[in-house]
Amino acid sequence: MGFDIRVVGGGLAGSEAALSLARLGLSVELWEMRPVHRTDIHETDRFGELVCSNSLGSDALRDARGLLKAELRLLGSDVVACADASRLPAGKAFAVDKEQFSGLVTEAIQRSPLISIRREEYTRLDSSIPTIIATGPLTSLDLLAELRERLGRENLFFYDAVAPSIWAHSVDRGSSFLSSRGGDVADYLNCPLTREEYYAFVHALQSARRHLPETPDEQKYFEGCLPVEEIARRGDDALRFGPMRPIGLRERPEDCFAVIQLRRENREGTVLGLVGFQTSLAITEQQRVLAMIPALRNAEFVRYGLIHRNAFVRGPSVLSQDLQLGSCPHIWAAGQLCGVDGYMESTALGLVAALNAAATLRGFPRAVFSVQTMMGLLVDFVTRERSDFQPTNANYGLVPLEPGPRQKGVDREAFAVVALEQIRHIADEVEAWGTSKTIL
Ligand SMILES: Cc1cc2nc3c(=O)[nH]c(=O)nc-3n(C[C@H](O)[C@H](O)[C@H](O)COP(=O)(O)OP(=O)(O)OC[C@H]3O[C@@H](n4cnc5c(N)ncnc54)[C@H](O)[C@@H]3O)c2cc1C
């Protein structure tokens, strides 16, 4: 067949998988359907395109995504190396210049002598060719139909929502202030609301017209990415204790009752995203309702918020411990399709799938990620049986606690020390695989 393994999807997981496999000396055929066949969200034909926010979470080990990045770095992640090289100032957040980032990922893939690129839509699972499926939340409809057929309709599908971006020059600076929550660096522009403005805004959100998916069974959102109007429907005060909480901000106006934060989305700072403000409102309603915020009364939109498809498999029912699709041997799932949510989480499950596939192809025992690592917690989450399965992002709440009434919270520092030690062992183990011959 001219290559050792096929990787389908050149997003975060697929790019990480392809580059990791190449690093291990395996030749890869990487399928990416863009630009021949587009998704509703991607705007370029680049590999590793970030489809929405430019934040990859924090870099601190106390933050689960910070630990995840540290683990990925130890395992030689090329995607995280590209993120490190395109980092922007963003307070405690780890934000990147999106274009520079995907440009670097694309260059790395194009430069690799072991990766051949195929710009084509993949629609049929073929177990005779070792394959990693990393087609993400916007998996093409034909492949989705094939997955539904092979795995069962009940083991697939989902929806969630995206935040709008606006032009920085259109924000009223007299009605906004710079400050980041809990940090010294003023990388966030805050749009405050008084008590009256806040409740008027919430009531408008509660009654605004929404764009809803066609069938009710698809109106199922990921709890970590709820549309703001959905949060508003849970109670008048829900937003001011959630994404609009005014706490931790220095030098805020005295009558600041709630706040909407804006964060830069490009290096130049010309485009700002509304933090945690994903919405499924109709476009005219977004214009109307956001104009009720004093600082945004003349805001010009770069992109409107929207509701989107988010495909994932019900991992515990269809994935084996090493992320193979149970009914399709030698086909591994990777990234968001496995039932994780987030750029770094998808990257992590791209790397794990690549290591699992490489071990199988080379005849080595699989590197086991225990639940004492953040990567292991994600693998455990998507493969362990549970009655109610919803995608997860990385978080310390995934750490299993000792049963009993006097449970203590997780000691994050101690957890991170053990996790990084374990990942170092895995990195040594993988290095010892060398570039020995493929035996499958
Ligand atoms: C609209 C939207 C906004 C999001 N916003 C954020 C955010 O702000 N922060 C965050 O952390 N996470 C966000 N996510 C979640 C998620 O982490 C990202 O989508 C992440 O990019 C997933 O990585 P992935 O590699 O699994 O999929 P993707 O990065 O989407 O990559 C999948 C690739 O597969 C290709 N493909 C699909 N079907 C086929 C096929 N049949 N044949 C060949 N190629 C195919 C696609 O073109 C795409 O390039 C968002 C998701 C969506 C959909």
C-alpha cells in the first residue's frame, strides 16, 4: 500500500497523530478533505486550524490544560511546539496567533518526508488498512453516516455553540476598561453593566429568537460550552455568577454589576472575541441584544456566534482501551471524535492514538497512560462505562477520589509531580521503540 498507516483529518488530533507517527519512523498517508470539501466552520485549507477561540487554556500546572500541555511537551508534541512558537500575551491564558500557529503546523507536515498528503474526503472504513480517524466535531456527513451504520445511531452525534468576534476599533473605550481576572496583566477589555442594564440584557436574552437544530434529539449541548441564552434561561442571576461574573477585576467602576470580557484573537489585537459568550441566537438578535451593552452599542461583528454540529462517538460503548473502534480492528479514533472537548484535549488524544497504533504496528506493548496523568484521565473518561456520557474537557474533577465522607480535594501540585514523572517514563519507553521495522 506504499505507507504504514493512514490518518484521516488534518485538524489538531490528526496533525499531532501524523507528526508523532512520522517521528517514530512510520510512513503516513494523511487525508484531509479541505479545500475540496469544506466544513461549515473551517476557513482555510491549513492543517491544525483553530476554528474559534485562540486560547489553549492556561499554562500553569494547577490548571488541567496546563498540565496537559506539559505532558504533551514531554512526549515531544509537535502541535504544542507550534503553539509555543506562536504564543501571544494573554494574562494567565495561553493564547496563540491562530494564523501563525496553523501555518507552522502546515509547514511541519509538508516538510516531513514520511507524510504524504491526500486532499480527499474519506467515506468508508477499511479495516484492511491501519487507520486513525481524527475527523473531529465536523466530520463529513457521508463519513458520519458510515460511522452510524457501523457503530449504531445511538452511539453518535451532538451540537454546541460558538461565541461572536468583533472588531476592536468598534468597542466604545469610554464604556470599557482593561483588567484581567485575578492577574496583573491587563489583557482583557471589560464591558461593564449596571444592575438595571444587566437585568434588561438577561431578559432580552431569555426571549430572543434562536436558531435551533432541526430535530429535538440533536438539541443536546455540552455543559461546558452552553449558549449564553441557555444559561440565562436557568435564572436571572445565572450569568452574573458565570461568564459575566465581575469578580477579580481591579479598578472596575463602582456600579459594575456584571461584565462581558473581550480577549484579542490576533497578534495585532484588531479582532476581539467575547469570552464564554457562545450563542445560538439568530444573527439579527445578536446585533440587537449585544447592542444593549454600553461598550458594544456600535460593535461591528467579524463573525457571529452560531450553533454547530459536534460529532462524537459514545466512547464507553464503542472504544477499546487503546481507542480502537471495537467493531473495526486496526481503526483507531482520535481527538474530539472520541468524546473529549477542546483543542489540547483533542491534540492529546491524537498523540495517544498515534502511540497505540505505532505499538500495534511495531509489535511493542502499548504505553499505558494511568489515571495518575491528565492524558490517562481523558483516556479513562472516554473508555470507561458510564450511564450518561457527555464530552469532557481536561479538569482535575476527573481525578478519582478515595470513597468516604471526609474526601479532600485533589492536591494539584502533587498530582502534577506524579503525572509528569509517569509521562517521562512513557517518553523513555517510546524512545526505546526506536525505528525498528513494521511487523503488521
Ligand atoms: C465551531 C467550533 C468551535 C470550537 N471552539 C473551541 C474553542 O474555542 N476552544 C477549544 O478548546 N475547543 C473548541 N472547539 C472544540 C475542539 O476542540 C476543536 O474543534 C478541535 O479542533 C478538535 O480537534 P480535532 O482534531 O478532533 O478536529 P478538527 O480540528 O475539526 O479536525 C478534523 C479535520 O478532519 C477533516 N475532515 C472531516 N471529515 C473528513 C472526512 N470525511 N475526510 C477527510 N477529512 C475530514 C476536517 O476538515 C478537519 O480538518 C470548537 C469546536 C467547534 C466545532
